[in-house]
Amino acid sequence: MLEERTRTLALADVSELRMVRPSYKRVGGGAPRGTFGSLVGATDLVFNLDILTPHERRDVVRRILQAFPPEGAKPGAVASPASEASQAR
């Protein structure tokens, strides 16, 4: 059983973020590749961070976490750039 805990890692070491979505096998309907697509993650959302600067990476990860907050996250747990700017003053 996996242990749930928060981990820290350098954003510079992350080349890709993947949101794994559930896939369903549909039998019939004339889609012979439907099974293969569900096995290889055709419905996953993949965000490639390789070509981004460190500033762009932080911004993209912030936006991803705002759009898809982790389960159990408190509302507003991911700060927006505007709220960070007001706190810095």
C-alpha cells in the first residue's frame, strides 16, 4: 500500500507532468484501436516542461494546480500571481 505524504523535488528536474485519466474499453462500435488507446494513456493530459524557462515552469505548474487541484486541497491553496504580489508588498 502506498503511503500518502508530501514530497519535495526540484522543478528543474521535472520534464513532464501527466494527469492520468481513467480509460474505458468500449466493445463494438467499429473502433478497433479503442482498446489500444485506453492501454497507452490516450486520454491522459501531458504537459511537457522541457522547453520552458524556470519562470515559465513555475507559472505553468501553478496554472495546472489551479485548474486541477489535488483531492482534499483547501480552496485557494494554490496562490495566484496576483495574491503573491499583494503578499510581497
